[in-house]
Amino acid sequence: MIKTINIFLLFTVFSSIDAFARTEALRDCSHLESDHPQKAKKYLMCLDGNIELLERNRQTWVNKLVMDTEELEKNTGNTQLMPIIQRSITNQSRYMDDSCKWRYLKELPNSTRAAKVFKRCKISFLQLHIKELQANF
């Protein structure tokens, strides 16, 4: 009974990941890009929407990795994986934030250009991390 529930839960998670990946596409914000303050605000809001979408997608893949690792831990007794995975996720987040922050600071005092650079950087890093999480090495 419990095994059936776990299999059903895993199937549901995998199905939702697949559906999410197919239906959720990033918005094309390039047509909104401008140096005019009001237009730049719309562009930045569009980028924010893409960042939120990517962060949700990333978290879905992290959750899948954690669930798979917990199952593997339960089946094999190997408890070394989870702390390393958690540390790598934390370090990836810190690296992404710091890498985008120095790019932001480099563009100051033009705060509009700095915000654009920061958000595009974050989108790029999130896309790469999601691709890495999806990879079956």
C-alpha cells in the first residue's frame, strides 16, 4: 500500500514537472527594452516575471532531486548524498547572487542599466542551473 502511494506520488510529481516544462515559457521582453524610465520599468517587470517563473521551475527540480535522493538513501543507506546536495544548492545560490551583484555594481551610477544587467544575469544563471538539475549524468 505504501509503495503504491509512493509510486503514485512520484508519477504525479514527474507528470507535473513535464506539464510545467511544456506550458510555462519565458516571456519575450525584448520589445519592451528602453532607456526611457517608464518603458524601462515595464521591461524590468517583465524580467521579474521571468525570474519568478524560473525560480519556481528551479525549485521544482530541486524538490525532485531531494525526493529522489531520499528514496535512494532509504533503499541503499547511503546518507552522504543529501548534505552534499544541500550544500551545492546553497553554494549555487550564493554564487549566482554574488556574480550578478558585481555586474550590477559595475553599471552604477546608472541604476536602470544596472537593474537590467542584474536581472538578465539572474535569468541566465537560473536557466543554466535548471539545465544542470535536469541532466542525468
